[in-house]
Amino acid sequence: MSLENLAIAKTDDLPIKHEGSVHSGKVRSVYWLTAADSARIIDERGYDVSPDTELAVMVISDRISAYEIIWQGEEGLQGVPGKGASLNATALHWFEEFEKAGLAGSHILEAPHPLVWIVQKAAPVMVEAIARQYITGSMWRGYERGEREICGIPLPDDLTNGGKLDELLITPSTKGILTGIPGVPEKDDVNVTRQQILDNYEAFAFNSPEDVDQYEKLLSEGFKIISDQATKANQLLVDTKFEFGYVPNPSGDGYSMIYIDEVGTLDSSRYWDAAAYADGDIVENSKEMFRKVLCDSVPEADVLLNKERMDERWELGESFKVPVEAMMATSDLYKSKAEELIGKPVPEVGDARGEILDALSTFGIVK
């Protein structure tokens, strides 16, 4: 039996009127609208944004990426069924919680379908802001090698794998390749210190040194909101990634920093089962589970873990098909944990493409 229609993988070919090329990332496709359509929709929908704001339709897929590869399943399964709706519902919930708490708005203006956001264009801050409450993953691997600082933050000598840190650590890395910054390699996703950001705030696309304090405030207070709600759902928020950008104020007077991308999802965050942790075990409730399945399933896990073997990894990504049971277990995990975190069901999606176009028909942008 073919499972190819159970998940939506291709989202960059929808008949949506747009300008320029469709930007397709690992899981989302972005259709930037024309200036005329943006202005018309802002007026018709009553969005509280600057009238010349550029809008986009952002469509999420059910694709799953890990170790820089987008993976496909056996029997024609192109992604993880329901994953996109689970991610969108989770991120939208947290963005709404942040705004209710008075922290900041987000790039999302409307969610007309479980797989679709209408977003405003923001000038991104070139920092991937990671917050860590426990030591694990790459941080632990570096610590095990003898590293006693991360992003310029000193670490004590008595940490253990999976242990809770004394305080929330903000460990930024570069977003994209930045050039001409002293001490910062010209590579994507390299750790940087707070002082390097302050000394070169313009290169990191901050408007002022004071905005470095602002992004840290939005990060730490947003982390606390997610962590507190996760605890009620018997989950520990271990670490998470936030991204920020600037948008012009609706009044035309200056700019505001907002949350962009996604936040608090099982793709961008690590959650552990709280009860298991209390008993001394770590049970992953995030994409880490899928990564572990991959490592256990492929012929040689080092191909996934060793960046010196990228050519082999790309070949593996083309040839290896993830077992159906692993893809469906991932689907169950994303849906169940999303519902526990946000406290309501994740919307079901049937005919994804048809539903998306129906939802967008009232915007006057479907060809």
C-alpha cells in the first residue's frame, strides 16, 4: 500500500500569486506577496502593522530534517503525517502566550489554516539565540572534551551529563555567515560571546547595544513561560532556540523587536519526560527521538555524526528510507506532545493542498 498521500512534502508549487522566487527551507515554503496585494490585505484584514509592510504566505510541510538531511520513509511516505500542523499549533500557542504576557509580538498576523501563516516581513537579527537549562547534546560533548566555557561563560568542574544548570544559560551562535567580525569564523552557526555581540552589534544586525539586553530579556522570559507550562504537562524544557527581528511600528515611529521563525516546538526545542527524569532516566520527547532512531537504523551512525563525512551523508540521505513504523511513531510523538503542551487538540488535515487553497481564496491571491 502506498503511503505517499499521508503527508504533504512539496509546498513550493502552490498556485499562489507572489513576487520573486518561492523560498523553501527545511520544512516551510514562503511566498512573498506583491506590494499591491500586501497593502490591500493589510487594509481588508485590519492588520495592526505599517501600511507598507511586506506580507508573505508561509506554508509548512510534513517534511522532517535531521543531520542536515530531509528524510523520506519507506512505501512512498514523504514525511511525518501531521507534523506540520503540530508544529504550527505549538509555535502559534507560544507566540500568543508571549504577546498576552506583554513581551513582544511575532511575525504571524493570521493563521487561516493549520498549515498556513500570514506573516509580516522582519529584518532578522543575525543571532540564533539558544537558551539552556540542562547540559546535554553538543554542550555536553564539548564539556566531556575538557571545555570549561561556552560562549564565554565559565562552567564549573562538577557537571554531569543531563544535569540541571545553576542558571539559565544564553549561548548565542551566528545566523548565516557573518564577515569581518574579530574572532568570529566566517561560517554559519558558530558560537559567539555576549561581548562579541555587544562590540559588533551592527554586524549582528542589532539597532543598538541596548537591544542586546532586550533580546536576552525576551529570550529568558519567553523560556520561563514555556518551561512553566511544560512542567504542568509533565515535561521539562531542556533547551530551545529563539530568533528575533525588527518591524516598523504601525505609527511609523521607529522599530520594534519581535519573535520570528518558530519557538517551543519539538523541532526547535528539547523536552524530557519529567517523571522519568525524577527517576534518573532521560526520555526524549522531541526530534532527538527521531535522531536516535536514525542512528540506530542506518548502516553506520558515524556518517550522521561526523561532519567530515558529509558526502557520504548526502548519499545516505538519497538512498536510505526510514522505516514506516519510525515515521508513524514520530507522528504520534509530535501530535501527543503538542496537545499536552498547548492543552487542546491539534487540528486534523485531510486534503492539505485543497484545504490550503480554499483557506487562501478569500485573500484574493490564488491563481
